[in-house]
Amino acid sequence: MYIAMNRFKVRPDSEEAFRQRWLEREVLLKTVPGFVSFQFLQGPNREDHILYASHTVWESYDAFVGWTQSEQFRAAHAGAGQGKVLTVGPPVFEGFQVLQNIEI
């Protein structure tokens, strides 16, 4: 398994617009081979931002790479960088190979 995460430092005055952008988008992940699950996470409030993260689980690193090279990925990110800036800086990507996975 492989986990792909993006962390976003969202401006407090842009939080509602940021949440809407994520929660109202068309979700194309379910159509990509190797996709397992997605979580949209809200973290702590800081002085100048609220931390958010996208957390995607893939069957393998190769499945994740396949997503990044897919037509669905291009469609999902077509408007990125357009419109009002809602974050403090760009998103921070972190990728993880799963070494242990314990489930119920």
C-alpha cells in the first residue's frame, strides 16, 4: 500500500471557500485502478492558518503513479492555481510506503 498526502495551510478568511472547493468537486478517484480510499482532513487552527490535508490510500506506489499520469488526474487538477488564493503557500506533498497496516 501507498499513502499520498497533501497538507494545506488555509487562510482563516478563506476557510469556507476552501472547504466548498473540496467538498463540492467531482470525485474521479473511484474510477482509477488501485484506488483504495480518500479522506479530507481538518487539523488544528494556528495563528495565521488552519491546517487541512488530503489523504489518499492506494494499493501500491505504481497505482498512485498511474493516477498522477491519468486523464482523471488532469481533469481533477485542471483549475488548480486559478481563482482566489486560499492558502498560505503551496500544498506540501508527502508520500509513504505502508510498512504495517492493522485493521479491525
